[in-house]
Amino acid sequence: MESGAAFFILIGAFLLIGVPALAIAAFVRAGDLRKRVEAETPQLISRIYALERQLAQIEKALAALSGSAVAGTAASMVASAASPAPEVTGETPATAGARVLSQMEVPRTSSAQAVPPASPMQKAAPVHQIPALSMPPSAATTSHQGDSGNFEAVIAGRWLNYVGILALLFAVTFFLKYAFDNNWVGPRGRVGIGLLMGGALYPWSHRLLERGYKYFSEGIAGLGAAVLYLSLWAGWHYYAIFSQSTAFALMIAVTAATMVVAVGRNSERIAFLALIGGLITPMLVSTGENHEVALFTYLTILGAGVVGIARVRNWKSLPPAQFAATLIYFWGWYSDFYRNNELTTTIVFATVFFILFAALPVVRSWREGDLSGLESAIVLINSLAYLVSLRRMLWPQERWALTAAVLLLAAAHLGAERMLPEKRGGELRVARILYAGLALTFVTLAIPIRLDGRWITIAWAVEGAVLIWSGLRVRFAPMRWAGLAMFAVVAGRLATISIPAGDFLLNARFATFAIAVACILAACYFASGAWRELSDAEKMAYRVAAVGANILALVALSLEFWDVFGRMPSLGIDRGHAQELALSMLWLVYALGLLGAGLWKKSEALRWQALVLLGVVIVKVFLFDLSFLEKFYRIVSFFLLGLALLLISFYYQRQLIARKAERKA
């Protein structure tokens, strides 16, 4: 008893909420259409008025031509005076146009156009008057005069109709509830009544559509589908009249029938209601058990149908709803039922879902050249969700398989990007940037999936150089900026991770630093070949990268010298003092090397880097070495620094004298 009451309470609640909501939506839509008609009507009347004025001018020209023709042939008309002149009786084009306009509800005046008199020897062709259009009243006046009448029509003609239908539905619902409570109708009869009512709402909806109630008919069709779903659910879950598989099949049939109605009427709203019904079907027939194949097969068939209909009808609201529901079902099932023995089946269905929801945006981007914001979000979320699912199922036991899958994802997105047109005017396409960014992301993520430690750093450094080279070849600035970002990540990893080092210069740490520096310098060399095409910000970024490469090289050499002097056998030499002196000498020699390279290449940037490093050496020698080094180390440190500074100063003085001599010459 209570189950039957709950069932019809659900129906009553749906009627109470759904029908008024649909009526309000229909009223708002009708109001928008009325406003559009009121806004366009004055323009149409004005255009008709202009056409009538042009017809009047044409009539004047025809009348003038007729008068001149009669005057020019007066002699021949006298010779034939014995025979009566034929009377012109046909309508002129102007009079025909006036007759057509006279049938329209347009205000007119009784003014006529003057016609030149005809020759007395011939009857002039009758020229009908051209009624003139008066200017139509303003749209504001028309709208003001019709507001009260339209509002009254809405209240009396629409809302009372909706409320009356709602009242009758409530009456029928309460009557059925009373009948059920008194056992007038058994369980089979209750379900049968629900199925009959739901099925009857479909032809009633079609009849309403034929009478012009488009939005209301769509709501009635959705209501019929809801009643059918609830009746089938009650017949299986509450009354056990039929099995779960039968209820599932019948709900699928209801979804298919409603979708057919939507396609036949070209109604996206009915299709959306049918989709909602199809998506709640697994929840309605769920028993809390693991039915992976049945659930995911159903979602695949439903998704394929939705994507196909959306492609044919260009309905953009269906794929996002199907995509979101599929994600919810997949991850809900995964959290409750996934086990390692279901790996293959689950990966197959996850791949099918990914392909299904990636296909429509790809096709649309090829056809229309770009993607909307919602479609771009689906592409991004679909790719990342598939990656997360693969990682959850394959890591860490199947690292090679996961790496291969991620690289295939990168290749697929790169292929989609390369098939798109490069530019639309001067604007980069969002779809192209999105697919290229995803391809780059997947390649970058594949490296740490397969590699470890220093190999990740090396691979990312090489990737950064390749990105910059490729970006220069295809003239795609975002790709070059991605390469610069990879170099920043590489520098951060070199500063934070610990890499083992053994022999002097012949170890993994120095090799990693050397490869990273080589990649950065190679990228700067590539950029120098297209320097004029780069923006000011990008030029500054490459300058910073070159400075960073020198810093990394100096750090790598400093670590090597520090370690080698720290491992020296004890020969009466203090290791700490030897390490500090070695650093000072290394930095001094490196600065001299930079200065020499700057003078050879005539590069002011290299010379300034050398001078800055010399400043650092001076500060270290005068502040640190002077305070902490013993006499021998202090002497060597100051002697070498002073000698180097004197040589540099002598060279610059010589260059200054040479420039003065050139100026005098």
C-alpha cells in the first residue's frame, strides 16, 4: 500500500514541478518571439512605403512618355480620325502594384499624382490614382496599445489552460491513489494504468503540436516518458511483475522511442529529456551488483547514438550531458567493483569511451575549423580522465604499457593538430593550440613514467631544445615558449635532485649538467638564426637562458673541483682551505674565459657576464679568503687575482687609447 502511494506521489510531484516549469519556459519563449515580431514589423512597413513611392515615380515617368508619344504622332492621328481611337484599358504596372498594396492593412491618403493632358484627337490612357502610404505608427505606440491585450490573452488563454490541465491531472492522480488505497486496482492494474497514461501522452503531445502548442507539447512528451520510466521501475522494483532484464529492455525501448520522436520533430528539448531518461535507467534497474559488461555496453550504445544524432542535427547540448554521466558511472563503478582480474575489459571500455567522446570534437574542428569553449573542455577533460584511468590501472606493474599508451595519445593529438588549418586570418585557432598542447603534455609525462632520476632531466632538456627548434621551423611561438619552460624545469631539477658523482668529470652528475647546458646553448643558437622574427619578450627570454647556461656550467665545474680537492689524500694541506682556493681560482679562470670569448665574438653580453663574475671573485677574496684562509692560501689567492685584474685593466686601457687614436685620425 505504502509503495503504491509513494509511486503516485512521485508522479504528482513531477507534475507539480515539471508542468509549471515547462509552461513558464514556453511563456518566456513566446514573449521573446512577440518582441522580435514587434521590432521587425515597423521596418517591413517602412520598406513597403518606400516601394510605393518608387512605383509612384515610375508612374510619373510612364505618363510623361505617353504624353510625348501622343504629341509626336498628331498628324497621323488626324488622318485616321474617321476611325475611333482604341481605348487603353489595361492596368499599368503602377496600378497593379497599387491594387496589391491596397489589400494590405496600411493607412492611406487620397492624394493623387497629376498626369499631363493627352492630345484632343485621342483619348488618353486612363491613369489610376496611386494612393500614398502614411508613415506607420511608432513601435513604442503599437507595443503600448497591445501590451494590455497580450497580457490578458496570456492570463486567460494560456495560464488558465495550463492550470486547468494541472488540476485535472491532480484529480486523476488522487482518484487513482484512492482506488489503490482501497484495493480497487491490483499491482498489475496499477502498472498497466501507468503505462497506458504514459503511452497516451505521446499522441496527445503530437495533437498539441499540430495545434501550434510546440513547447507545451514537448513538455507533455517528456512527461509521458517519465511516467513510463516510473511505471516500469515500479513494476520491477516494487511489485516484481517482470524481471530486471525485462525492465531494462523496456526502458531502453522507451528511450529509443522518445529519441525517434525528438528526431522526427527536430526537437532538441525532447531529445535531451530522452537522454536524461536513458541515463537514469541504469540507476533505476541497479541491484548493487557488479555488471560491468552490461553497464558499459549500454553506455557505449547510448553514447554512440547521442553522438551520431548530435552530429546529424547539430545538437550541442547532448554530448556534454552524456559525457558527464559516463564519467560518473565509470568512476563510480571503478571505486566499488574494480579488481586486477578485470584489467583488460576495463581498459577496453575506457578506450572506447575516450574514442567516442574525442571523435565528435575532432570532426567538428575539421569541419568548422575551431571548437567552442564547451567542446574544448570536453577534449581536455576526456584526455586527462583517460590518462588518469590508465595510470590507476597500469602503474607501476605495467610501466612499458603505460608509456606506450601515453605516447600513442601524444601521437593522436599531434595528428589531429596537424590536420587543422594553421591560421584563420591572423588569429591562431584554439583547437590547434589545444591539440598541440595536449600532445606536448603527453610526451612530457611519458618521460618520468618510464625513466628515473637524472634520465628525466636529460630527456626534458632534449625535449626543450627540440620544441624550440620545431617552433622556429613552423613559426609557432607557443611551442617555443613551452621549450623555454622545459629549460626552467630542468634547471629546477638540477638544483634540487641529488645525482651521484665518482671520478673527476667522468660521472653521471657532470654528464647531466653538460647535456642540459648543451641543449640550452643549442636552443639559443637556433634562435639566433631567426632573431629578427622574435618578439622583444622572447629575445629577453633567450638572453636569460644563455646566462642560465653559463651559471649551470660554472656550478657543474665548481662541484667537480670541490669534490676532487675534498677527496685529496692528506699531505699536510688543509682540505677546506684547498677547496676554497680552488673555487676562487676556478671562477677567476672562467671569468677570463668568458671575457676572451666576448672579445673574440665581439659580444658585449659575454663581456658583461665576465665582469660580473670578476666582481663576485673580488668580493669572495677580500671578504672570505682574507678572513678564513691561512697565509699561504691567502697569498696565492690575492696574487692571482691581482695579476688577472692588472692584465684585464691593461687590455682595456690599450683599447681605449686605440679608439682615441682612431677618432683623431
